[in-house]
Amino acid sequence: MKKLLIVEDNADIQKQMKWGLSKEYEILQALNKSDALRLFHKKHPPVVTLDLGLPPDEDDAGEGFACLLEMLKAAPKTKVIIVTGNNDRENALKAVDAGAYDYYHKPVDMNELKVILQRAFYLSGIESENRKLHEVLDRDIGFAGMIGRSDGMQKVFETINQVAATDVSVLITGESGTGKELVARAIHDKSLRNRGPFIPINCGAIPETLLESELFGYEKGAFTSAHAMQNGKFEYAEKGTLFLDEIGEMSSNLQAKLLRFLQERKIQRLGGRKDIEIDTRVIAATNVDLNTAMKDRTFREDLYFRISVITIEIPPLRDRGFDIKVMANTFLERYNAMFNKEIKRLSPSAIQEIERYAWPGNVRELENKLQRAVITSDSNVIEPCHMGLGGQPPGSVNELQTEQHYKGVTLKEARKRLEMDLITDVIARNNGNIKRASEELGISRPTLYDLIDKHKISVKDQAE
């Protein structure tokens, strides 16, 4: 349960607050500065309510200010909510200027206080998660240019380490955009061949007639435009690694020639009759099911067993959990530097959309969307719309609300309107799904239904 420290010298108010909030929070209570700081340093609550008028002189805010400053010095991200009397607005504003999160007036309105606390804990949670992400980024959690703390990626890294020191053929499988070439490069870089060349070629991107000459080279006069002898990729990869991407697209004729190389370690150039011994390791990759291809007789079974001595399956991005947010923040920092931007973070709704999206293009798609977001965003926060994941630009609505919707109203009325706007926006974003909306807001469904009734919000489709 979330910890809430209540610093209040009035026993009746303390009792009221504990009664009203104990179901949602673990309540810590202090009557004075010394008790407050002792509990603060021992329990580390993320949110504190602080009465500035603490003993020995309740009419002087000095003791409360001293308490506030010491708390923020020890833990600057703590959300301290100032409690003041109706006639002490000046001190409340000074406290906010000194770093307090918000303030409210006595007598305590429990509904109003709950909204403030909910927002404070929500923001604290987001900031905590962002700090953890940066801690992860600051540590060496990557592996040869890849990021992966998920079980699936840890298994990939472990297999890379196991096969790198050997010289066996490796087949890398996985959806398009998962990073198959990165895995192949990692195997090469960690192998004894790392001083030799790493030669990649996409078998699906080159027509069959050209692919054969690209791979095996050709002799002068082998065909009309062959005016001089040309080495192929196999020869260029001597003492190194040849990476055959999308090997499932290779024709049966080329499959036979590749099989011969894997068996004999020799090739013949097009138009040539001389065998050329080649010392190169072959790593292949595919995003198609080769078992199905073998059944359909479009891929040779004997070749399959030659290239798949070891098979590494890369999980799709949607199955990699926490890795998605880490990579998103990595790309954000990379393109901030590249495009000279100072975007600070992804918004909570952007993170939610990233986690919900299926990522058919996997890591490549995530990187492209973050690059687009950094280029197109004119704010310091990335929203879903910047990544093409839905939503509306934040300025169009928020500026109108700030300048007109809240103009000339009391703080209590502004909070009421903010609550109504937030609930309406989240319900709309979730297409009327109350379950998902309540989860995004961090409240129960009954509570959300109560708030809908309270604000008379029209919900067309309350799908579950």
C-alpha cells in the first residue's frame, strides 16, 4: 500500500484524515517537525501533507517551512502538499515556490483532498518509473548493441555467447524488424573471426540471376556484360562471416550451390570450372517458417539441417515487456542528440499506447516512430499523436483549458473542472471502456461510475 505521511498538530484533523484515507493509503502521522522528519527518513513516503503551522508556534510558518526544505533536500521528488488556513494563501504560494507540489485550505474537504492525492501519487509513480528506466539505461544492460532484460532476449544473449566461440552454422529466426542482423553481428564480433569481414546480403532483395553472381562471383565472359572477373560475397567474407538474410527466399538452384559449399567448403564462380576453397562462416536468417517451406518443397530439407546446427529464435517486441519502454527511451535520447532536441520524456498516455500496440514491425517500427516523434514534436513531452498512435496534439486542448476554461475560477472549481476533463478524456480515449479507463486513472470501476454520476458525464458505450 502507498505510504502517506500526514504532518498535522491538530488531533481532530489527523483523525479525520486517517479515517477518510486509510483504505487507500498506509497512513503515517506526525504532530511536529522532529517526529515528521524521523518518519520521513525512516519510511520514505512519496507523498506528504504538511501543515505549515507546527508547534511550538502554530501562528508562525517557520517550523513548517524548515520541515519542507529538509524533506525536499533529502528527497527532491517528494510530493509535499501544504495545508493552510483560509487566510494564509501567501505562505502557501511561497511553499509552492520553494518546491511544494500543491496546497489546499482548511477545513479539509476529503473529496477535494483525495483528488489532489491521487494526482500526486500518480505523478510520483510516473517519475519513479522514469528514474528506473534511466537507471537501466545507465547500466550495461545491453548486449552488443541490443537491449533486452526480458527472459526471451536473455536466452538469445546466452546462446550467442555459447555459439560464438564455435564455427558452426547458425540459423536466426524471428519476425521482420526483430534484429536478426544485430544477432548475427554479435556472433561474429564475439567469435575468433572478429578480425575478419562481416558480409551481409539480403537474399530476398536481389533477383535470382543477380544473386548468384553476387554470392559466387563470375569469370570474365561468363555472360554478356562480364567484361572482367569479379569476386563474390563468399570470397569477400574469407576468414570472416557471411550473413545470408531472408534465406527462405533463395531459389532451389542457389540452395543446391549453398549446400555444396557447406559440405565441401568450395565454390565455383559463374563461368568457371576451378574449385575455390573458402574459409568463411555462414549465418542465415529468415522470417518465414522453413518447416512449412520444406513441406511445400520450396526449401531443401538437407540444406535446412546444414544451416540450423544452432537455431536462435528472437522474440517479437510485443512479448518483450519492460524492454519496450527501455528501448523507447533509448531511441528518444538518441534522436534528441541527432536532431538537437531537448524532449524530456514520454507522457503516461504515450507509454500506455506503446505497451498496448502490437508492433507488427517490431524494433524497427518502434525506432521509426520515435524518430518521427522527435522530429514532429514541438513540446518537451512525447504524446501518442507524435508517434502516429492516435490522440490529439496536447497544445490544442490544454492551452485552451488553461487560458479560458480555468480563467477567473476558484481553485476548488478549477480542480472540479480538471477532474471532469480528465475523466472525459480518458473514457473517450478508451472508447467508452470503463474497465480500461479506471485502470488508466488508477481508480476502481465503482469509483469511476460515482465520478461519472457526480459530474453528469455522458458515456455512450460503457463496454467492458
